Amino acid sequence: MAQIIFSSEELKRRLLEVVRRCTEHEIDFFLDEIDLDSRELDDETISSGDFLNNVDYEEDVLINEDTVLKIGLPRATEYHFASIDGVYEMIELAIHGKIEDNFRFLSPCTVLYHVAGDHILLQEEKIDFSISQTWEGIEINVIPVKGLSSYGFKLVMDGTYDKYFPPVESYDLFIKIKAKEELKPAVFDDIIQAYIFELQNSHAIDIRIETRLTNVSYDDVDTETCNTVGDNLRLRPLLNGKGITPLLKIYNSCNNIEDNEFRILNYTKIIEYVSQTVINKEMLDSILKKLYSPKVLQPDATYILELERLYDEHRNNKKDNQAISLTVGTCCDTIELIEIAPKYLKKFSEFKKQKDSKDLRSQCLDELAGAISDTRNMIAHAKTNYRMKGKECPKDQLGDFATCLKMVASQVIHWFARQHEDSRII
């Protein structure tokens, strides 16, 4: 007689659990090989055991790891497909997790963040946006998840849905972070900020954490805007450590923002945040060079005065314009900025013609630093009697200037991340 054959007893146990939970919460499901749905299991004459041991099939049915379930959550407008193991894991996570603040599903080792922004490219199944690495000594995996997830199952279990707010939509997009060991919620928050930064920084994909609503709208995204074409996109290890997360939050706050003045002010904040580390490093390096002098063994008044003068010189760097200038000069690569610098920065135009000139390279960064300082002051001190300093960005080029500052902020963050944690000033 024909029967259902399972590839393993564990798979059979998992499917029985899925059947039980789906029946309990009125979730429709279909097996791809069997024309039987969960509603039929409510019939008194059919139990889940009968379902799995039915002898009326025309031929044997093999259920293995590749068998697909078709899931229909209550009030959902379409079905979603997943493996038995996939659905089982979603349900188990939903049982032991909770939804916080309407954007985050939280369990001890796995978190889902609802995000909005550049959906289309992230939903391309052929492109791998996952990343695996260690974070504070613990292995983690970060991956985008669309549609059906533990988030939707939890909404069903909690009964927090209706026809206007169904538990799953096809355009739902989550970032799933899975850790080998239990992590505190704050650590997951640091990881998501690092992932959002890396997506934008490496592939120009802007996403943001957003409250999950059913009337989410998004603009069409041109997949050609991605820096890398094809299915071999790579992500660098996520940045973490002392002082990194505040920088990433400031940077990510500008994603999908069209207010150029807001972007300029926030990218400048990043430069100012890192400037104290740059100043401190510069001062220590200069003083250490002095301390290695043979004179340190028999210091005289002249040597002491030289040390004092050296200290005073670096103390002047703490002024806003000097701090920005030193930070830009230390952290930034002129070559990377040359194509996106606004037209009014004339030194960059000259540098395009003489890329081997070290003097022009330095002059470009000096001009850029002056422009950042003056433009920031012009925006921050929005007074009718504000007196221009001369290096402010013209109004019609603020968009280009904000884009340039975005690259500057990225370079500054990566420089900061390369410094030993003991030398970072926060």
C-alpha cells in the first residue's frame, strides 16, 4: 500500500509540530506533494496521525528536507513558501520571542529588524547580502529576510493583526541577526547599525529601521545604482568596538534624507567626533619624537621650552577649524574624493590634471576642510546678519557637497576603526 515516507524521524516530528501549531492558530498550509490542508485536520474523522499514515495515496510520497510547505497566515493576501525545517524554526522562535516597539522581534540568540529603503536589490535571491563573522568573540550571521518570518508568526500568536494590518506582506523586509550564543539586545542594536553602514558604504544601498505598517510605500529603485553588478557582491567585516556605534548611528541617520543641510551638519559631527582622537594621536607622536632626543637625559631650559611650545601648538588644533583641517588631512584620500567634489572647490579641478602633485593633494584637503568649517557655520548660525567667511558652499551645490561629505565621513569612520581602542577618544 502507498504511504508517506519520511527521510528521518526528526523531520516527521517537526512536521507534526508544524501541523499542530498551524491548526492551533488557524494557519492554512499545504504540502507540495499532498493535496491536504490544515483545515481538513479539524474534521473529527481525521487526526494528524491519520494524515501522516494515510494509506489511500496512489503512490508512495517521500517527504525530505527539500519538501516545500505553502503557508497562508490569517488575513494575508497571498501564500508564502518555505521548507519544513524553515517553518519549524520560525514557529519555535516565535514561541520563545517577543516583538518590541513594532520594529524588532527579539529572542535570546536571534533578532529580526523591520527595515525600509532600497528593498528591491536586497530582495534579489541571486545576490548574497549575508555576512558571517565573530562579534565580541561570538559567531554571528546577518542576512536579509523577506516575506514570511518569525515576526509574522508572532503577530498571529499574539492576535495583533486584522484585515488592515495582516501579519505578513510580500514586501516585508527584515534584517535577521543570528548568534551562536545569547546576546544582550544592545549588542544586536550595535550589529544592525554596523550592517546598515556597510550596505550603504560598500554598495550604496540605503536602508533604515522602521516601524512595521501595512501601508508602507517605497519608490522604485534602480538596481544599476549599486556599485557592484552581478551576484558576487562582497561585504567587509562589520565595524565594532569602542566609540564605533555612535558614529554609525549619526551616519545612518542621513540615509534616505533629502535635506542637504541636515546631512552636512551630521557628517560634520562625525568629523568633529573623531577629531579629538586625531589631535591626541598627532600630539603624542610629536612629543614622543621629542622624548627620544638625547637631550631628554640632560634637559635644559631650552629643551623644556621646546616641549612647552610643542604642546601649545597642538592645543591650538582644538579650535574647530583647525580640528577639522587636521582630521580631514589625516583621514581622507584625495583620489577617492576627486570625482564627487563640488565644482566650486577649484583645487580638485587642478588636481585632476596633476594627480602626481603632492602639494596639490594637500591643498585639496586644506580647501575641503575650510569649506566644511565655513559651510557648517553658515548652516548652524542661520542669522540674517551672518558674515560669510568666503569658503561656504553655494546653495545650488549643497547636494554635491553633502555627497562629498558622505565619502569624507566614511573615510573618517574607517580611520577611527583602525585605531587601537586605547587611543580612541570618546
